[in-house]
Amino acid sequence: MGERGVDRTDFSTPQDLAHSLADAVANALREAMRERGGATLAVSGGTTPVRFFEALSAQDLDWSKVSVTLVDERYVPPSSDRSNERLARMHLLRGPAETAHLIPLYSEADSVEVAAQRADLRMLEILFPIDVVVLGMGHDGHTASFFPDAENLEELLDPLTRQAVFAVHAVSAGEPRLTLALARIASARMLVLHIEGSEKRDVLNAALAAPEARLPIRRVLDAAETTPIIYWAPSQEA
């Protein structure tokens, strides 16, 4: 166990991390299928999870019993290079994992708020709590789309909210976003933070050492209903 009740594992390379994390997530999904008849997985976007996605996609699972959704999403269509859905389809939902059921956050709508309402209804397809949530983290300490300057940050981080998906507006985000609420992330049966590089390691260490800063990542880890698991490796060009 690490400080303040987190498990931390450091790896020599991103490749080692990706394969170890894929094994751990696959085992958790298998256990969920044995216990619940199916499994749910929520994943994050960006460049960091690509190796992990590709390693997980090759795992021997009954993928037809796995529902996959996104922790957050830019309000862009899946044809966009910035789309997390596109990233998941390209690198995770392929090969053996092609039969998994994807529950996207994005839909074409008059506004991101309407899209959030639609995504919230789609979450009825998921048996909560989510079995595995894999988070990333930005250099500003945000995770999911919990940006420090989000207009509705306290609403997003309300542990008692019944809403599963919210729209997010934050200057630092660059564009509107959709995100799972803290309540849905923190209740995960397995909650993982996957980060790479010394800068992100330092941001995380600072967040854990100084709770008064209350960076979003710290607030999520504090709210977790199971022991959060942190996977870290040095950064490396993809």
C-alpha cells in the first residue's frame, strides 16, 4: 500500500506497464463475468493509453459480454482525430475485442448539453457500479473532464449526484466536453490511474502530499470506494 491508501506500481517502460495493466484489467473483467454474467469497462483518451488498449484487445476474453464506455469525450464526432471514441475503436475494439459493446458519450445534437442528456440515458445500459475504470491525468491535475476551471466543477464532483453524464465547459479544455460524473467513477469496483512521464508523476505526488490544493485528481482518489491503483512508467515516444 502506498501513501493515503493508494497502491502504486512503477514500470521501467510503457510497454511493460501496458501489458501488466492489460493482464490486471482482463482478470477483473473475467471475475466480473463470473459474478455478474457480464462486465463493464470505462476507458480514457489521449495518447497515453494506446499501448494498453492494444495489449488489452488481444486478451482472451468473451468480449461479447463486455460493455465499454468512455470516461470522457470531446464534443466532436468519431470521425475527428480528437475523438476518444475513435481512439477506442482503432486501438481497443479490434481483433478479439471487436465484439465488445461500445456505449459512446457523443451524439450529434443541438448542444453539448443535449448530447449529455442522451448519453445519460444510454448509461441505463450499464450495470453499475462499473467493473473497471481506467483514468488518465493532465499536467494541471485534471482527470476525466474535471478541469480545475470547469464552470460546473462542484456539480461534477458531487458524490451524491444521480446524473451519470455531464456537459463541461472550461477554457483550459479548449472545447466543450462530456464526462462521467465523479459518483460513477468513484464507485468503480477497480479504479486505475495510468500516467506516464516525470511531470505527471510530480503533479500526482504534489496532489497526494498537499490535500489543501484539492486538485481534481486528488478529489477523485479520495472519493474512491476501493483502493485506487496507480500505474506509472517513464514517458516514451509512441
